[in-house]
Amino acid sequence: MSILSATTRYAALAACVVVSAIIMTAACDGNKGDNMATEAARAVPNEILDWKVTDTVETYDRESIFDYINGAGEVYRSFAFRGVTVWRFSKPDAPDITVEIFDMGSPEDAYGVFSYTRESEESGIGGGYEQRGSVLCFWQNRYYVCLAAYESTDDVRQAVTMLARSIAQELPQSGDIPRLIGLLPQEGMARHTERFFHIHPSLNYHYFLAEQNILKLSESTNVVLAVYEPGTTYLLCVEYLSAHEAEEAHGSFIDNYLPDAAETGVAMVDVDKWVCATKLGRYVVITFDAVSRDRSTMLTGAMKISLTDANLVTEEDQ
């Protein structure tokens, strides 16, 4: 049974995009896949605190992932997921520890799946980790790693943590957070609410926008979303492949969501809920549910400054 179906964290993953019909295509050849599987296998020790790895090792690719994780497989496939390898550690009179190493294809997508339902984050294991009882997940380079036992005791938690640290030391060390995550304005951001994803069903999981894909999101779009205070204001930034695609998406959003604000891009859509949308070159930036018009334009403007300072947009784009 998958870790994902056995914990609250992964039950949430399982529920989010079962209805998704947009599936990214695999992007690796067989030799590269073999190399990655070998790389992951080298990172897993034979023993930790008397828990010993068993001979049973399972591997699943983009198609067979549903044999392992029913439903939640769509979450991984919404990124550039290539495959997962599963190990089990056993110890007499103790619960087994399961280790899953997901090859997400890139550091950005490893971070993306890590951030999908993250509620907290600590440093010291990989690029960041979250631990809830005897479940510990972290991301590092292109890998997303989950370890879990079905009972949470002091010994189990210690073994899980030590095993995670051991694996992290052996996996490739490089790998940065998605560039757009680093550009999100920090002032007022609620902790650990930053998300990175690609497609429309993922957006609707985090913030329901519409049944239709009015922002024209796809596997080629990079999307960041974060929550800001006061209130619960959402800041969304989408990176498209071209300025033309961004212009089409912005026009679609205005036509379908803010038809009475075609010139200004700013409107109150409900009581004390303001929306502001703008296009900047290849980027579309939108604030949702701001407490005032000024707050909506200020937050959108702060993202505009970040994109400009990073030389991602120019004066002509504005």
C-alpha cells in the first residue's frame, strides 16, 4: 500500500486532480532512466538502526504508477514525473519503513510536488523537508523522497529521520527552487503557502478559478501561487512560452472573469474581494480576493517590480 494512501497528507493529494484529463508527456530516454534508477539505488543504505532493507524493490513509471497509487498518481503526472522506486526496511517486532524516491525530472518539479500540500518546512534535509509523526518527505535536486511507517514511536521517528539524512547525503546535491518562487514578494506572505505547478486542475485545487481553462495553462506554463495577509489574498504569476501566449491568456481571463474591467483590469467581484490582472511580456500576474482595490494593485505591482528587477520584463513589456 502506498504511503500516499495511508496518511492525511497524501489523501489530500489523492483527491485533488482525479478529474484531470491533461497529462504531461514523458521526457526521457531509456538509458537516462536506467542511470537515474541506479543513482537513486546508490543513495539507499542497507541498514539503519537495525532496520534492514528487504530484497523486494518495486519500480513504477508514468503508466504503471496507478498500480501503486490509485488516484494520487495524477498529481505526479501533472509534473514531469519519470518514475518511482520503492524500498522497504524491516526489523523484528517493529513496523516496516517504506522509502519512495520519485524522479520528478527537474528540481523545479521536485519542489513543486513537495510544495503541493506542504503545511510546514524545515531545513537540514535536502532542499527542505516536512515531518509529520513517522512520515517525512523532502526534495533534493530532481528527486522527491518520502519515508513512512504506519506506527509512530520514538525509535521509528529516529530511524526515519536518520534514513532520510543518509539518503539526502548520497543524492545529487545541486538544485534550486523555481525562479518565480524566489521572486514572490515576501512582505505579508503567509508562511509555507508558496506553490509551484503547471496545469489548470492544479490551480483549481489550490484556488478554484473556473471549470474552463480560462488562463490557458498547460504543461509548458510555469505557475506560482501564494497567500498574503491581511485577509486571504492570493497572488498568481504565470510564465508562458511567449508574449503572444500571455496576451491571449490575459484576454481570455478578462473576457471570462472580469468582463466589466477590460480597460483597468481591476474589479470588485464580491464584498471586499478585489481582483487585479495585468500582462507583462511573457507573464500574467493576478491578485484574487484582496481586501481593497489598493491592496490588489499594490501586490500586483510588487510582483511587477520583482520581475523587472530580475530582468524578466522590460519597459516595453509594461
